[in-house]
Amino acid sequence: MPVLLRGLKDLPIDLSAIVTVADDGGSSGRLRNEMSIPAPGDIRNVIAALSDAEPMLLELFQHRFESGNGLSGHSMGNLLLAALTSMKGDFFTGIKEISRVLNVKGKIYPIANQNMYLHAEMEDGTLVSGESNIPKYRGRIKRVFLEPDPVKPLPEAVEEIKHADLIVIAPGSLYTSTLPNIIIPEISKALKETSGKVTYVCNVMTQHGETDGYSAGDHVKAIIDHVGQGCVHSIIVHNQPIEHDVRKIYAEEQAEPVIYDNERIRRMKLEVIEEDIIDHSKAMLRHDTKKIANLLYSML
């Protein structure tokens, strides 16, 4: 999501980001447990992506402490979000305050203003709890679900989906980052009822422990299985081969290029949008901020 937003923020559009708060690892997990607040880590990265603050201020916001009793591993931005939540008594109000201070373009909404917990039912019947634990199980995931049931989404987030011209489901960890946002019943309903177009920017590589062996069609099927037909109208896929050297780097992580089975996807009644959307200057595969932003803008 931050990669997409960095390019989109400079375009003449009314931009809103709806961000997961299901993370339970690292600094976010510790703050969740100690302060009973939604996970701030993904919100922090989105704030940084949309901010027009001085580079030094952003560097400070993203700084992670490497030592210090109790501070080690925490990021400055997470601590600031936790402090503002404590001061204002509300996570969403804290986000709005820090967004104002850091001159954020667009609006940022946590998917929920409460703590929420992600669970996975594996195909072997095992239940795995916690966003950070699910990929470690190394089993095939049947479905993911949230507690409390149902999670109450932020009303403003639901309204943004209902009135948007284009809704973009960002690439990322399919089961632990993408699906937690859209399996919330009110969000699922809004996606199916919105008059805007919903597009999914598909991952370029599989992720070990989550999407081993998944094609683009498998990614879409997982979304439809969780949310229902009619929740996605199109899928954006990369249409260039992945260089051998890059494949070798990812092979060490047991990741491989996502196969684009476009005919299968069309049979699911989705439009397939094929473009070169990768930043070829980087050793690791990343969506190109400018390319993907210009493509999405052209869809508007």
C-alpha cells in the first residue's frame, strides 16, 4: 500500500487509505498488548508514504531504536501514535493529529478503531492465531477470520468505499494483510454495492507460508471465497518475464513468480489489465510507484 500511495499522492485526486490493524508482531504487537490499542505499524508506514514533511522529520518518524531497555525494536512513529491515542483517548483521533503535524496528503482510516485479532483455519483443520504466526505454520490456508466477530469497521471507511470512483486492493501478504481488511462484513457489503470500480493489484511473487504455488487466479479465488462474487471487477498483473538473477534471490526464500492464468481469471468475469508495473532498478521485486500510480489514474 505505501508503494502505491507514494505515487498517487502527487496526482490531482481525492485520496483515502484504509489500513489494516491486525498486525501483532514486533513493536506493533508489544504496544497492542501493553496499551490495548490497534496495531500502529501499517498506519505509520502509510503516514510516512503520504507525508510531505521535511525529510529529517520523516526519518525521525520512521526511526527504530536498536538498543535501550524497553525501547529496543520500537519505532518512533509507533510510540508517537501510541502517545497520541493515550492523550486523545482515541486511535483514529491520534492518526488525524499526527497526519496534520506531518502534512499528510489525503485521508487515512484504520479499518477499525479497536483491537482485532486474526486467525487462520488450515486445510488440515489446525487453527492458528495471530497475524505473525500464520505464515510460520507452513500449511495451506483454508480461510482466515477475525475476532471480535463481527469487527465494527470505522464508519468513515465504509462511506469512503461507497462513494469512491475507484477502489484499489493493494498488493501484499494475501491472507495476513489484504484479506483482514475486506472480510469484515460491512466492508464486504460496501465493496459489492459501490458504484465505483474495484481493482486488485496482484502480487508479483508468491509468499512462503501463505501463497506457495499460487497463480493470479488462486489469489482472486481466495478473495472471492472470503468475500463473495462481485467484490472485484478487474485485476492488474505484471506482463514482463522476471529476470533469472531476481528469481535466484527469491528462490532462497522459497518464493517464485506468480503465474498469470489470465484466461481462468476472465472466466471468473474479471477484466485483466496487463502492464509492466515493476521497478527494474531494484534488486528485489517492487511495484514501481510511478508506473502503478499512472495506470490507476488512467483508469479514473
